Amino acid sequence: MKTQTMKALTFKRYGKSPEIGFADIPRPTLKADELLVQVHAASVNPIDNMIPTGMFKPVLHFQLPATLGSDLAGVVTEVGSRVTRFKPGDAVFANIFDRGTGAIAEFAVVPESVAALKPANLDFVQAASIPMVGLTSWQALKERANLRAGQKVFIPAGSGGVGTFAIQLAKHLGAKVGTTTSTGNVELVSSLGADEVVDYKKQEFENVLRGYDAVLGTVRGDAIEKSLGILKPGGTIVSLIGPLDAAFARARRLNFVLTFVFGLMSRKIMRLAKKRDVTYSFLFARPDGAQLIEIGKLLEAERIQPVIDKLFPFEQAKDALAYLAQGHSKGKVVIKMW
């Protein structure tokens, strides 16, 4: 008889000592529209390190202790009664962000609507590296910025997880790409298709780049404000790192107080953007199986290649998060379950 518990990487509380570690937790039970997936690989994203600090506590809801991670690739072992697109034995990849459950575990529950078949030419490690950065890039560049052929987009931190994917997607869409990176990664971002590469150790991007249509905000600090200066009137900033804005609060149906607070947080950038005739918005990527199918096609056609920096075994999952937190990874950091 199969055991009804599983190993998962969890955190117990919010704050300075979240007690991240392995726990034996009950094997999840399925709803009618869900899949149970045996996880073969999971990748980590910066938000996985932010969640335990409590930074997103008003916005994201977890029952503690909570399993970390949202990106996974694995094999379907069970399907709910209403599932039609998948069957046991299917190899899938998915992002389960904001679903209250986690991916760095032996098994994960995946709603049918957010899953896609794993691209045949990728192994589980490569497939697990894709969902969050792929969906983030897709939703930021295609949906929000409406990036079109011939336009210019600035994607700072080009050698990071989002950067390595977003540069390739922007090139596929026919755009010209500017990026920043350190001296050692200039070759990497150029090989992915970046047209204008600024070595941030030698130059400030705002003194070099001009006439951009869109900016993807991926770097903390004052980079978002500085990037206003490189945009054309009518340009767009889509920020992945904040400040959060009132539109984000309304979209998530947050209460009046949070809507007001987020409005205050983004007031300065909104004012500066308006002055330059530029639009600003904050983006929280959403899981989306239909978009993952489209992304899968690009991967199968080799229009986009996964970029993986480092692989950790499951028992070193906590080290994977610590490594990612250092901020020097070239591409994605992935955990292999077995």
C-alpha cells in the first residue's frame, strides 16, 4: 500500500526565521479538475525567497506550514473526475503560483487549466526551468507592452532567469533588445540575441540607451525611475518588482485599505511616468496552461532555448534558494527530485 505522506520543502512562519526545511506532509487529495503530478524537477524563482519574509502576506494566502516553489515538471499519476486533457503517464510542466500549494515536493496538485504537455525535446530539468519565466515574459511583453516587430525593448539583468528567456522571446517577436549585464556575461546575452549590451560595471544604461518603446522592470533600486529617460513618449514600463499599484490591488479584489496603500506606494513613479507620457504597471504573472502550450511550441521549434545555471539534488533544495538569493545566477536554478 502506498504511503500517504510525502517529503516537501516548507516554511513554518513569516519573518526573519521562517524555518525553511524538509517536512513529511500529507499527500494532497485531488479535486475534480486537478492532476496529481509526481515531480521530477522544480525550479526556483526570486519570489520563492520573498514569500517567507512576509512581503507578500497581504496578497498571497498560504496555510502554514506551506510548501515552497511554483515551477515543476513531472509525470501525471492521477487525474480528477472532470479532467479531459491529461491521463496518468503524461509528462507535463506547469506553474502553480498563487494556488496555495507548492512545487518543491515529491508530488504536487496541478489544476488542469494551468498544465501543458512537456515539450518532447526537453528533459524534465529543462522543462521545469521554463514556466514562471516563460509566462512572466509572455504576459509582460505580449499582453502588457504589446511588443511588435521593429520596436525596442529594454530587458535589464539579461543573464538572469527572466532575462535569458525574455530576450529570446522579444527577438522571436521581431523586437530589438537592449540589456545590462556584467563583463563576464556579455557573450551570453549577445548569443541570446541582445542587440545593445551595456556592461553595468563600466557604464550607466541611462547614459547609453535611447528611443525605447518598452522596459521590463527586473532590477530593484532606482533602475525603474532611471529607465523613464530611455523611453519614447507613449512607451511602457512593466515592472516585476514593484512598486505595486492600485490597478494590481483592484485586479486581485483586495480591500480598500490595500488598494489605497498600493496607490501611495506607486504614486511617485506614476507621477514621473505621466510627466513623460509613459505608462507604468506592476505585473504578477498568472499560471496559464494555454500560454504554456504556445511557449512549448517555441521550445520544440528551438526558437527559444532553456538556460540553466545550476542543478541541485532534492536534499539540497534549501541550498538552491540560498544560491539564487545571491543574485548571480546565469539563467535558472533547478532542483532535481531523483
